[in-house]
Amino acid sequence: MNTATQTFELKKGQNGPGLEAGYLARRNIWDWLFAVLVIVGAAVAFALYSDRMDVYEKSILVGTVPSIIWLGWFWRPLQTLTLVVSAFSLLAIWLYQGPAGVADLERAEQVFLLKYFISSQSAILWMSVLFFMSTAFYWIGIFSPDGKTFESLGSRMAWVAVALALVGTMVRWYESHQIGPGIGHIPVSNLYEVFVLFCWMTTAFYLYYEDQYKTRAMGAFVMLVVSAAVGFLLWYTVVREAHQIQPLVPALQSWWMKVHVPANFVGYGTFAIAAMLAFAYLIKQSASETRWYKLAPLWLLGIVLCMEPLVFRQSSLDQGGSYWFVYFGVSALIVGGILAARRRLADRLPSFEVLDDVMYKAIAVGFAFFTIATVLGALWAAEAWGGYWSWDPKETWALIVWLNYAAWLHMRLMKGLRGTVAAWWALVGLAITTFAFLGVNMFLSGLHSYGEL
């Protein structure tokens, strides 16, 4: 029995003394210090900026304090992440101040640290590089005799990339407020911003499962979807100059956006994790197969990856032709490599029980947040358009996504859905979710068409 399986079995029957002690009694001095720093930081923010906040924003700030404290106590690595992101974000804000103490965005090209590291665009570009490198090291770890060292490097790079993504997000939020009155907004309003959100949120959830199950082999598969998102983000930046901060359209000038969009992307991120682990499950299952039709997951992945550029409009292909040529080649190499090395992959992947359990937990978390996001979206629609539901294409496809995962969980809990069928269903679920997220914007028009390709 490998380490991951032992951890899985231990977690299934865990009733150790840690669960019997009082929750607050289990807090150490660093937990309490973290809580104090969060409260002080929120108090300072409230004192400085409360006059610029409406009642909803003040409520969100107050509610954020116990949420961050609880998350830091629940999973202690988040304490370090929170403090590092806060420190570098404040450093960037301080560096933006000119000699007269007035913010000057032109300093992004004049100050070394801003220009090359912690302005919003620099941090996000570093995030992109590190996510690619993390993916590469996870895969090197699978094939290297000293696999644990490379997988550890991949994990550490993923953590740094998440931190830089958050720094970039926080600094971009600050930068938007310096452009002009009424322009400042939380950076979750267009495809560029939400792809950054998707990348760090998906990785953060994966890193939690990696830590809980004490196995890093899953990272090679999960980080593929993150790297694909980064690839799209870079293409979108070059072709559309999407990194430029734009004023919000009227329908998005609502506090509902601050809660609806992040909740949605918890769902998207965890559904993506479940699908990639489902793919790993099917690869492990087909390790000894030689019949071509039994290797359908690989062929399907190859078709999806290699044909993806064709879904974009011809003008977009013309603008990024060389990029998509490289993309096609890399995708073909990935598929061919997985096909050739499936036996090695099967040996390094955790047990079927672990893959199945993480897949289930990821879908359960995603479904809960997607449900919340759908309810919040209905409330937002009522405020913006006068009705909770209008059968807009985005709303219709969101309902299809919700019904798909509701059925998956129902079959899991009521009928014991496991194994191959569950894995294939999770992969199909990702295709449905991807169309709801991107396809609706590309091929359908409606009230939600804010991000064209």
C-alpha cells in the first residue's frame, strides 16, 4: 500500500485526539498573531477608505475578516500566503507614490521593482512563466528517478505563482482606482481578469488536496489545465491587449459582481480539477491496454487540444497564427507522450481510491459554490434587468452545468457511482462547463456578452 493510499485510509477513519480537543484550544500563537494582523489590517483599511465605500462594500470588508481568519486556521499555509501577498501588494502601492505623496502610474516604467516584478502586469507575467515551469517540473518528476525533488520544485513554483497572481490582482485593483473617478473596480470583470482568477484559484484548491493526500503526482495532470488557461491568457493579451484596464459597462457596476464572479470560479476551478483527475483515472486504468479503442480518453484529449484553435474566429487565428502553430505542436507532443508513457504514469499516480475521492470532493465543493453563484446571479439580474431569470444563453447553460453536477452527485450519493462511469461523466462535465464559460461568449449573444474573443 503506497503512502497516498495509507493517508486516504487514515482520513476515512480519523478520530484522533485532535478532534476531541476544543477548537480554540488547538490554536497556536501564530494562529492568534495571524488573526490580530488580519483584524488590524481591516481596521486600517476601514479607517482610511470607509468614506469611499457604500454599505455593501463595508459589509463585505467586515465579513472578509472572519472568513480569512477561519481559512488561515483551517489550512495554515494560507496564513503565509496572505501575509506575503499583503506585504508585496503594500510595497507596490508604496512604490507608486511620487515625491509629493500622490500616486503616479507612470512610475510602473520608472521604478525597478514595479517595472520588472510587482506592477500588476509584471506580476501576472511572472505568474504565467511560473505556472508553465511548475507544470514542466511536475512532469519531469514523474519520469525522473529523483521524482520527489522535481515534484517538490513544481509544487513550490505553483505556490509562488499563486502568490504573484494575487499580488497582480491586488495591485491591478489599486491601479484601476488611480486612472480616474469611477473606473476603479475589483478585477473580475472581463476575460483577462477572470482567467487570472481561474489560474490561481484552481491551483490553490489543487495544492490543498496535494497537501491533504500527501501526493504530488496529481499535479502533472491538474497543472495541464492551468497551463492551458495561461496559454489562452497570453494569446488574449497579445491579440486583444486585454491587460489594459477599462471602465466597467453599466450592468457590471454593481456590488453583486464582487461576490457572484469569485463564487462562480470556485466552481469552474474545482470542476476542472475533477476532470483532470478523471483523465488521470482513465489513463491509469488503460495502462495495460493495447487496443486503440480502449485508449479513447487519449484520442479525445488529442482531438480537443489540437483542434481547439479552430473554434476561434478566423481573424483571431490570422492575428495569432504562429502562436497557434506552436500550440498545436505542443499539444500533439503532450498527447503522444502520455500515450507512450501511460504505464509509467499508472505506476506513479496515486491509487484509484484517492483519485476517485479527490474527484468527488472537488465536484462537491464546486457544486456548492456554483449553486451559491447561481442564486447570487439571479438576485443581481433582478436588480439590473428587473427579473430573476430570463433564459439568456448564459443563464440557460449555467442551469445545464448545475443539473449535470447535481445528477453526478445524486448518482454518487444515492447509487454509489464510482470508477469509469464517474470519470467519463466528470470529463463530459468539463466540456459542458467550458462551453458555458467561453462558448456562450463566442457563439451566442445575450445579456452576458461582455467578453468577446
